[in-house]
Amino acid sequence: MADRFEEGLRGRPVCVAGLGVSGPPVARTLLDCGAQVTVVDGRDDAASREAAEALRAAGAHVVLGSDALPEGASLVVTSPGWRPDAPLLTAAAAAGVEVIGDVELAWRLKPDEQMWLAVTGTNGKTTTVRMLEAMLRADGRDALAVGNVGTPVVEAVRPRSDGTVPQVLAVELSSFQLHWSDSLRPHAAAVLNVAPDHLDWHGGFDAYAEAKGRIYARGTVRVANTADEHSVRLAELGDPHAPLVGFGPGTPRPGELGVVEDLLVDRAFVDDPVHTAEELAALGDVRPAAPHQVANALAAAALARAAGAAPKAVREGLAAFGPEPHRIAPVATVDGVLYVDDSKATNAHAAGASLAAYEPVVWIAGGLLKGAEVDGLVRAAAPRLRAAVLLGQDRAELRRALAEHAPGVEVVEVAETGEDAMDHVVAQARALAREGDTVLLAPAAASMDMFADYNVRGDRFAEAVRRLQS
């Protein structure tokens, strides 16, 4: 299939919509396949012009400051962030021009022998695919995590300098990418969790969840989180003839992976799931052993086992795995208070998982809520909270929820937005914390009102904490 599709790209006029993260590697891949490539982006700033010049030098035609469909285009490959109602994409639909995403393009180009193991979910995707990559490598596989973790997926299906491609891809997939994927058929796939997010892009929660569920294609081993009703429902809507494997925090039933005392165990990929179980790892092998991190490890283990990995590879992979920055990362202990950076917790679901790992907590939260509801988050977290320090544009909504659902919790707002804003935040948190507490940055909100991204927000927090030690 890949050879036929690539052959059909030679000389074909293809439009790449968007010059963001995925646009340049998509354009280069299409050029490598012999396509006539036109890249279109509505922006015309310095960064866009620099990227455009590099692509022009490679042979692409680039149009900046426009969102019009190029004349003659017979295929559009869109960047994940472009909404379906973008003028170029609606024009393509009206003209009968197929629109696909970067993942769909990669799937059509991949060699038949390359196995895909796919992961989606509102939270935990990057951590899970990196755990999965480590487990597969411990099993001796030529494996690579792709998506938001470094290597673009379209590059991972093309031959390397030695003519080979990675044997197995651990593929992180967003709801946007799944929306634009029609023929994707991974060997096994997991939906880690589903909570309201990106509802403005999808038009509502049902459409968002439906996009996640597209990962369970015909013939795909369905891996579902038994503690998440939406994950289970989506898996059950998948191919009824494909294996269904559960994972969750409790004792596993036959066909599941779970936890027995302090062990991660497998009752799915064993010869006799009714009467036997296989030890995979210990809770201590998961770093940090927070509940949501254990769930990520179980999901990765299920996918690795679905690919035939040996039990010992799970433990060895977890031992080799190091968490990504700004994901429930301890920064320092100052005067008996632990400071933890989970700046990546940009929505209520992620913040709730982080808060569930510590008690008592001085919670640092706030930023851009993007219309998300926070009452359920605050209600669940209230018994764990010592105090809260709020920052950012939508902090008033968090204050309201705290006043309603956690009236006994002391709340301080920090209005500063300058370079030293996080120093003010950390100073307030220090004043509120007692020995044995955790000061937790888990904002439940996006960062762009005050910081370039969540990485910068987390870096500023860590720098401010370290200044307490000086």
C-alpha cells in the first residue's frame, strides 16, 4: 500500500496547511516523495518567513498571509491545530479535495513491516509513549517514541541513512490528529482517560470523545482504563472481534493488568488468565509512584505486552525511564516543605491527578481556563488543601470555586504579571506552608496569559524555589 501511495504522490499538487510544528516535516517528506508542494499559512511574521525560506530552498512553494486553497491542489495535509471550519479546509471540502493530517500521511507511507502502538488521552500521553519506548528497547526492539516527544511521525516512517526504519513506533496521538485520520490501524492502542478539553475546536465533549475513540480501529487490540468510564465506553464501541484489555489501580480480573499489594501484574497476556498472573514490576519501579503515573505505566505495559515484550522488559524499561520536565517533578525540599513542579497540568483533569498524589497541599493554580469548569476539581481536592495561591487571568473563577467548595482553605491572589511574578507566588506559598506540606504547582490552566508556555512557567517556578535555598 505504501509503495502505491508514494508512487501516486509523484508530480501531484499537494497543499500543506500550516507552517507550525508539523508543517515543515510534512512538506519535506512530500518533496522527498516527488510531490509538487505548496505551503500556506495565514501568518507573515519573522519566524514564518525564516521557515518559509528554508522550505523554498528545498523546492516548495510557500504562501504567507493567506488562507486560500491553492489552485489545482488535489490533496491537503493539514496541521493538527487548524480547525475544520478554517476557510482553506472548508474550501477543500466544497471542492471535493481530500483533507488528511500528518499522522494519516505517515500511516499511508509507512512500510508494512513497521508496527504502530498508539496512545491517546486527555493527559499522560507523552509519559506513556516514552515508558513504552523504554520497555520495547529493553526487549531488544528498535523502537521510537514519536509525536510531541521529538521525532515527527512522518520522518519516522522514512528510511534512515542505513536504509532501515524503526521496527516499532510508540505513537502519541492528539484528538486533532485522530480527527484527520481515516485509515489508521495500529496493532494496539490505548485511551488513557477522557476529560473535557479542546471543546472549542471539536464543538463539544461528544465530538472530542469520538475523535479519541477513532484510535480503536478494526483489528486493533483495545487497551482501556477500567477506572475511566469514557475510556471503557470507547473501547467497547471498537471492533468487537479485537481483544479488549483493561488496566486499572486495583486487583486485575482475567484480561486485565493491575496492582496486587506493591506489584504490577498481568492477567491478560498469560497462558491461563483465569488461574495465573505474571509479575511485571514493583510500584517502587514507577517514578514517582503517583496514582496517575502508575496508570500510565500499566497502559504502557499492556501495549508492550500486546507487541510480545517479555515481562522483565517492563521492569527494565521503567528503570530506564526518566520523567519529562514539568510533570509532577520534585524541585527541592526547603524547611521541611516539598516543592513540586507539575506545570504540564494545564487542565482540571491533570491537576486533579496531581493533587491526589499529595497531602496536605499548598496549591498554586491559575492561568487561562479556556472556559473549563473547575468546581469538580476543587470539590475533590478540598480535603487535601492547606491553602491556595492563585495567579493568572482566570484566577477569579478558581477563587469562586474555592469559596464555595473549600470555604476553610486560605486563599491568596497574586496580581503581578512581570518577570518576578513567580517569585511573589512562591513567597506566598512558603508563608502558608508548614513542615511536611507540599507546595504544588498544578495550574489546571494554560500559561499563555503570563508565560510563553508551560515549560517557561515551570522553569520560573523551579528558579524561584531554588532562590529560597540561597
